Amino acid sequence: MGRPGLIGMAARTAVVAGTATAVSGRVQHRQQEKYYEQSQQEAYQAAQQQAAMDQAAAQAVANAQAAQAPAAPAPATGDDMMAKLGQLAQLHAQGILSDEEFSAAKAKLLS
């Protein structure tokens, strides 16, 4: 039993290279799984934050509307009505009022 021959060394080299390739592939696969899980978690957290911001914005709009709504609406004069329509348009342009809210407030004011 001396030193291995050329074929034995080639076989041993092939086994070592195959093992290294398999280990490397498994490590790469695991890293991809970790990245995917992390990106899914970040997407979920971003969705939660967006939902919280949307809810806060809706609450702010409701509070702004409640603060601007008069207790007993008096019949509006022409100049007063134009001022209120302008104010509604400004709130709509700023994004505080949605299209539906703007339309409802305008219809209420004009009725």
C-alpha cells in the first residue's frame, strides 16, 4: 500500500470538489431563504405602518370636519357661501378631504 495512483487521486479530488460544491450550494440556498423571510417581514411591517398612518389620517380628517362643522347651520349668504366653497376646495386640494367627502360637504352647503 503505497501512494495512491493517478486514478485514486483523481477520484479523491472529485469527491472533495463535489462535497465543496454541495456545501456551497446549501449555504447559498439558506442565505436566500433568510433574505426572503426578512423581506417578507419588512413588507408586513411596512403594511402595518401604512395602515396605522391611514387610520390616523382618517381620524384627523374626521376631527377637522367636526371642528369646522357649525353647531346650527344658518342660511348662508352669497359671499359667505363662496368663502365656504373656497375653503372646501382648498381642503380637497390639500388632500384632507377625499372626493366623496368634498362632494357631500358641497351638496350640504348648497342645499
